[in-house]
Amino acid sequence: MTVESTAARKTTRRSSGAKRTTGASAGAKKADQAPAGEPELVQLLTPEGERVQHPDYDIDLSAEELRGLYRDMVLTRRFDAEATALQRQGELGLWASLLGQEAAQIGSGRALRDDDYVFPTYREHGVAWCRGVDPTNLLGMFRGVNHGGWDPNSNNFHLYTIVLGSQTLHATGYAMGIAKDGADSAVLAYFGDGASSQGDVNESFVFSAVYNAPVVFFCQNNQWAISEPIEKQTRVPLYQRARGFGFPGVRVDGNDVLACLAVTRSALERARRGEGPTLVEAFTYRMAAHTTSDDPTRYRRDAEREAWEAKDPIQRLRTYMENEGHADAAFFEELEAESENLGKHVREVVRAMPVPEHMAIFDHTYADGHALVDEERAEFAAYQASFANGEAE
Ligand SMILES: Cc1ncc(C[n+]2csc(CCOP(=O)(O)OP(=O)(O)O)c2C)c(N)n1
Ligand SMILES: [Mg+2]
């Protein structure tokens, strides 16, 4: 068993009635047991593209659904590559790549229902994709032309949050609120291995546990927090921390989209049933730099990255689909063309983004205004007016 502690209280919240994902596909072999002393990793698809079984988590997907997950991962990776290139060309100020984390994000993102709510970090481009946020909207903030770029309530996807871990508190408060409303939706909060050390994350664990909030904490352990390795964040596997707070934790292969989907779906259903929070640790790897401002060759070895390349989330699903005859050559060719079109579209939209009116930076800070913001606005207006042409270049 990977679930660490299930002592959460049951409440009277309604069950969603959503279909549970049981029933292993026939003939699937059993996953290798973790070596003695090693934490178990929930895995349904090996790095070699072999389908394996897990006693607690499984999923039965049609060929079409598998192709859908593959398409999501490929297009997300293509979008991410385009954004990185745009930053290098000076079109974006910064970019935080998700390269290598596509399975963690698409698997968990596709586990959501429309009425669930997501609180992301700054790297959840794949989850945004699953929520239907226009990918070009993700780029406005990184180009410096807006403060976010989308209405969180349109897609139940909160704005990107840079202050590490603070979104887990927002998620917990939101989850406590929807529970009081009697809704049967759930909340998915993302954070990283480094953010797991933040007080905010630990406080949100305490609150969500004691109030039995319908929230799933999804930690993408990509092994690094900029230049700090995971060994500097914890002495125990991260998922085991949940036990101390009184809710279950599970480690999933973060490069296995099927396992990420099955585990997240199960945790969300548990939350809907009123059984409280779950911590999912998606064990993955940040293949690119922390952001385009970072140079990972200063602190990590190429060999480490190469070892993770062999566990690529996209390649393993492709191998599986090809071996099982779930996708033909035409599918991959069409997807390649679709990817190129997406890249072109993103380039065009970013380059054409209008420069905002200077004073707009003060808008939407407070719903009813604030004296300090008024003061700053007046100061900035005076500064702009001090230039000969009335505007700073
Ligand atoms: C409260 C706070 N402290 C420090 C930072 C600076 N910072 C930005 S990202 C980062 C590392 C985060 O690592 P992790 O949580 O593992 O997420 P990852 O970037 O690997 O996805 C740090 C220290 C910040 N944004 N917020
Ligand atoms: Mg990290």
C-alpha cells in the first residue's frame, strides 16, 4: 500500500457519483516491487512503454483517450519550446519551462472535472492547457504586458502565483468554502519540492486536515528548487510528510501520465466524498533550466539529466501506443503539423500583443481602491509628465 494514513473523518458531503477508475486492463503485468527500503512509486506505464498493473490504482482508457493524452503532452511541449525560443529572441522577459513534467501536469489536469478549481504555481502550462486557458494568455505576464492574462473564474484556474506556496493557503480556504456551500467539487493545489519547505504549505496541511477540506495537494518533485537539490528540503520522501498531518500521501511516477491520472482522480474522488485532503508527490524531473535566467550547468551534472531522458513521459506513451496499435503513422504526422501551427500561432500573437497604457498597472489591485495605490498612481503620473514628450521611453 502506498497510502500512508487514512484516519480522516468522514463528513456528510455528497458523493459525486463520478465513475471510479477500477478494473485493470486484461493481461497487464504487475509492477515491479520497489527495492527494500525504497518508497513505492505508483506506476502504470514503465519507461520502456510497458503497461503494468497496480493493486490500488488502475485505469482503463480507450485508444482515443490515450491519443488525447499524448496530443496534450506533445502540444504542451511544443508550446513550451516556443515560449523558450521567444524569450531568447527578446519577446518575453522570462520563461519557466515545464520540459519533462508534461505527464505530471496532463495526467493530473485531465483528472479534473469542470467545476473543480485549480491553484497553480508559475509552471503549470500543461494544467492551464487542460483547463482550456488560451496558451497565448499565459505569455502576457512573462512579456510584462499584464498581471496575469485570464479571468480565473472563466476556467476555474487561478492566476499564476510566484510567491512560493501561498496558493496552497488560497486553495485550502477555497476548499473550506465550497465544503460549507455543500458543493461536491474539489480543489487541486500545485506546488514544488522547494515550496514544500514553506510555512504556507505546512499551514495549509494543518488547516485542510483539521477542517477536512476537499483539496488535493499535488507536489511536482522535480528534484530541484533552482540550485537546491531535494536532499536539502527533506530527510523523508515528501509524500510521507502527509502522515504527520493526518492525511494520506502517495508517490506517483510523475513521468507516467496514466499513473498521474489514476492517482489524482482517486484523490479528487476521495475529497468529493468528504474524506479530506491527500498529498500526491509526482516524482519527476525538471529537464530544462529553472527559468531562462538560470544556468543549471553551474550546479548539476549532465549525467543526471541524461538518466531522466530515458524516462521521458512522451516517448513511453508513444512506444506503448505503437506497440498496441493505438495510433498509426498518420496520427503522428497530423500531430506534428498541428504542433507547428500552434508554434506559429503563439509567435504571431505574442509579437502583436498591445503595449498597455502605462497607468493600467494600478488597475484591479483593490476592488474598492486604496489610499496607498492612489498615492503611487499620482507619483507615477507626475514622473511620466516630467519627460519632455510627457512619457518615459
Ligand atoms: C516565498 C518565496 N521565496 C523565494 C522565492 C524565489 N524562488 C522562486 S522559484 C524558487 C524555487 C522553487 O522550487 P520548487 O518549489 O521546487 O518549484 P520548481 O521551480 O522546481 O517548479 C525560489 C526559491 C519565491 N518566489 N517566493
Ligand atoms: Mg522543484
